[in-house]
Amino acid sequence: MSPTTLAAMRHRLALESMVPVPDGAGGSISSWAHVSPVWARIRPLSGSEVSDAGGLAGRVSHEITIRYRDDVAPPQRFRLGSRIFDIKAVIDEREAHRFLICLVEERVP
């Protein structure tokens, strides 16, 4: 695998975190809040189909590489327009605090 370069990061993603929002009845519901925009490289890894509620749903795995940040972790997600990538694991590339490799699963309707 070749080292990551800034030039390869051509996608502008939104990093999002789940936050509780009051539901007006004393409880809360989960919603997604924008954390920060990030430049990223997206690399598809694999795809599959799974049975979901009586139908088939697609699942696609990707590797998303961003500049190092210490606030990225599952269960956050990335958004690119209408595409959503759930973060499953975060790896500090070469443990150098330069780049993060995020293993993600894209939600496919």
C-alpha cells in the first residue's frame, strides 16, 4: 500500500456525531449533528447483499483516509451529499499522527 498524500484527498465530507435531542415528553431521541468538514480519500473495498426486512439491501465497505484528528471514533459517521458512511474502526496510519484510516460501511437503500 502506498503512503497517503494530501493530493489524494479530493472528497469533502461532513463528520457527524450522534447527539440526544429532547422529545418534549421528558425523554430524548437521537439525531446527527455536524462536527466538522474534512477532506478525504475514499477507496471502495467490497460489496455484498443482505436480507433485510423481507427484501435485499446492499452493503458496501470503504476505507476513508483523513488528516489526523483525535476526535474521530465509532459510532460517528461521514456524509457525502446523500451518501452515509458509518465508521466501524479508526486506525492511526503508521501511528504517526498524520493520517487516520477509517473503515466504514456505506448505507445503501
